[in-house]
Amino acid sequence: MFGNISKNVLLALVALPALAEAGDEAGPLRIITQPLGNAVSMAFSIPNKIIFHSFIKSDLPKNYQDSLAKEKLNILWEKCIADTKSSGHTPNMEAIPVFFRNMNEMFDHISDERPWRGKKPIHGEGYVCKGKFTAAAGSPYTGIFKGCDNVLMRSAPGLAPKQGMLLAGISLKFMIDGLPSTNYLSLRKFGTNKKDMNWFDSIKSHLGSEISGPIGPPLAMKFRTAKTKFGSFVGICDIADIDQKGRKAANPKFPHEMYLKGTSSMDGMLYEELENIKAGTKMYNVYAKELNDDSPQKLIGSLTTTSHMTKSWYADRKLFFQHIRRDADVKKLPKCPVAH
């Protein structure tokens, strides 16, 4: 009884800063939550800086971003396979500091390494591999959508694997000659599957499913404080801007939605079996919907591994996938549905 009470009190406490910063999202409650939330945020601002940002030093070479895409991928891969022990799942209590972190850094930090230290609050452990994206013939989209030979792929459940594939996600890092990488982040499109460990039972999309459970609403509100109206949705418009050689698209074009669907050879594969995937495995077909959710599904490419799959301390602790605000997509896709 007391355990449940303390858990609810703690959830209420961590939600206050999110409610305070979320503006109209908090509705009438903002009159009460804003001053309380501001006080909580101020109380945690100094330790937040010390805990997450003190003595952060990049492990990447000084002229890393100026290098060729293949060279940068190899640098990251060597770091990934230097220690193939997982950092481990982040216990729920250790994930609480995410509510006091500046979420804008997830969108504004331009690097392949994280701007803070410690375990990731969610997606704390996962598998990583090298891969390539091959565009389907006739795909109308520009930039990286035309294909990318140097991709870093990370697959990670949101919480402990034993809890099911809650918030299971795929992150893709597309390497570009002489310029920062561009990234695709996705979550399960439908549901949160707590019944089994089947990794491929749902498509993965940047327009992911709602974050569920008692932690869902405050976490979604916290993400909305990052100058975005969206919770579990992120953008993809930047993927269309520049190709893998660093050439800018004259008229960038991207779809309303891009999503990944496991190939038939992946059917029934469990999360822990991902480590058995070898180089040369076609893992996902990539599809798009042009204008909205009702648009027909179109095959636009595929993702194939170019290395084995492995766990990695570096990928769990230091690898960073920059988020893009879905708001930027909406501005360029006038028929795209508004925030959910």
C-alpha cells in the first residue's frame, strides 16, 4: 500500500516541471502546477548540470565531421565493438532525472555523441550494427531517401526486455560526407506488446504509438517542452535535404510518414535473438505514406546489415541520435494531420 502511494507521489513530483513548462497543455491546472513545477525545476537545475554535464568530453576526433561518411561510420563502429557488454537496462527509479533535463538538447545538439553522461532513461540497452539503405526504383524522395551506404542501426526496447517490447524502437544514423549525420528515430506504431518478446510484430514509425502507463502523460508533456507540440512524434524532413555525398537537394521532397516493416525472414524473431543476425541480412522493408494516414502504402527501399549485430557499452552510453521536431515536417506538409 505505502509502496504504491510513494510511487504515485513521486510520479506527481516529476510531472510538475513538465506541467509548468507545457503551457496550455496543462489547462486550468497550470495555475497550481506552474509555481510548484518551477520550484522543483529550480531545485534540480544545479544538480542536473553537475550530474549530466560536468566534465563531458567528446571521444570523437577533432576534425571528425569533415571526414567521409565511411570513415565516420568506421570510427563509431570501432568504438561500438571495443566493449560488447551491454550498459544494462536503466532501473525505473534511475530514469526519473529525465524529467529535470533540458529536452531541447535532444533536438538541438549536433553530434554523434550524447551531450550528457550516465545511462539513457529509456532505451538504455540495445543491439547495434552497420547497414545500408537501398532506395526502391522510382522513389520520388530526395536526399538520403535516394540511398545511403553508411548507416548505423540501433535496436532497443524502451524498458527492461522482460517487461515486453514497451516503446521498442529503431534508430538509424545516416552518415554524410563532410557534414553531420542525419537521423531517423522510430517507435512501435501500434500498441506496446507486453505479452511476448517478438521484435518484429509491429511496424516501427517516427509517428509512434502513444506513450502508455502512468509515466506516459508526464513524459509526453516533458517532450512537448522542447519547443514542439508533439509527444511521441518526431520529424524526417531533414533526411530529404542532403544526400550521402553532402549534396543539397534543389527541391527537397519527403513523405508524411516513413516506416519500417520486418521482412518475412524476420518473422517471429525475439529481441534476444537479434544478436544472431549476420552481415548481409535484409532486415526491413521501408514504406511511405505520401500525404496522410489514409494515403496508400508505397515501398521506398530496404535496410540491409553490413556487419553482425552486437550489444555495445558505447552505443548504450555515448552514441547520440539527434531528434528532429515534427513541427518542421508539418510546416512543409500542409495536409499533414496536426499534433495528437
